[in-house]
Amino acid sequence: MVAHVLIEAVVTDLDGTLVRADFSMSPATLEALDRIHAAGIRFLVATARTPQGLEYLGVPANRVDVAVCCSGSIGWSPQQRTQLWRELVMPSAVARVVEIAEVEGAGVASFDGALWRMTQEYARLSPDQPHGTTRVVVDPAALAAAPCCTMAVRHADGDLTRIAELVASQGGDAALSHVGRSTVLDVTGSGVDKGTGTVRALAMLGIEPESAISFGDMPNDLSMFRVTGRSYSVGAVHPEVVRAAHEVVADVQHDGFARKIAELAGAGWQID
């Protein structure tokens, strides 16, 4: 990597990175967002959550330049409250993911940009989720036929490894993520992930990816790590993320993101 690159953008995951387990952000984190804004550095979030979920968490809209939502499927301008892009999952892939979930006894849901459709099993496993959007329970056939930009799969025993392998090989892109304390398999269209969304958002802002830094804590953040100039694992939650990151910082409960932002500001916002 080129030495002494001036940071032009900060890209970060939300849950477990910026947002704590109780869905709050610490005063130090909010101060870090103000620090980034004051320096004229663009701030982006890359999350599996929907634009409505972003608002539910109370992320300051005036501090977010672009939100990469639904794991790259939707681009959102929180300040303008407008959709910048939307990538749909191929109909055949939607049907296959529903089929896999049904065979494996899992719950499955899909989001079309405004509405969450879900099977009864998904609703049972997610009584208080998703946040900020309308949700309806439908039968699997109706779910399989509905257009969507992202899907989510949950299983009662919590183990999604086999389902993830099946989806990745037969249904589309997939990445395990954590929403609150629950493990969810997020499914997007082929070639759509946080990394592609990040590159797309940065291009809209006229910023080269190598001039951006990223923060995350789970495997669905790895694609974001791969496209930015420097990456930080917030806490040591997942060994694969720790190995991929340039540096490991303190976890979200101990303000790892905020402390690193303060350190970078003190160093003149340069990365080596």
C-alpha cells in the first residue's frame, strides 16, 4: 500500500462495531462521528440492516453520507431520504433459497425495499425483528414468488453452516452475520456484498477505495475489508475477521472505533 495516504472516507459496520448490544451508541462514538465530519472526511455505513432499520437505531442522518444497506443491495442517502440503487435477487435464486430453508427446517424472510415477507417459522424465531419496517407472514410459495433485494435465514438450533454452504453454492451470495444476539444468514444477489456496495458508494463520492478505511467485526464485513486501504477488526469476535484485518482494536463496549478515530485524528488522518 502507498505510504502516507490521507484518509478521505471512513466505512463502518453497525451492529457490534458502532452499535452496542442494547442498540445504543456511546457518547464517545457519537463524538467520533462529529470528529470525522469536522475533518471533512466522508462517512459511510455498510450494514445488513435496511434503511428503515438505520433510522430505528438512531444513527445521525446528518453524519452519514451514504448508507450501504441490505449487505450492498440498497444504496441509501439518509440526508436526502432517497434510494441510490437497488439490486434484486434473481427469481430462481429466491425460489431455491426458500426451498433450501424449508427442507432444512429453517425460517426464511425476504425484503423488497419496503416490506419484509416471512414464513411462520421465521416470525417465530424473530418475534421482535426486523426493526423499523412492515412485516407480514406468508406461505413459502408466496415468498418464493415475491421479488426481493435481500433474504434472511434463521434456524432454531442456531447452526447455519450447512445452509450457508448450500445457499452459497446453489442460491446466491451469502454471509453469516449477527443481528443483536442472534445469528442470521443474509442472502444477496450474486456478486452483491458490502464490498461491492462500498466501492459503488465511494465512486459516487469521487473517492478511491484505497483512501478509505473500514471497521467491522463479522465475516460479512470481509468483502468491505478487501476493498479499502486499511481495515480494523472491532474486538476479536471472529478469528477470520481478526486474521483479515490490518489491526484489531478494542470491542464496541470499550469504544474501539471511537478510540481509533481519535488516534487517527491525532496523527493527521494518515495511514501507512
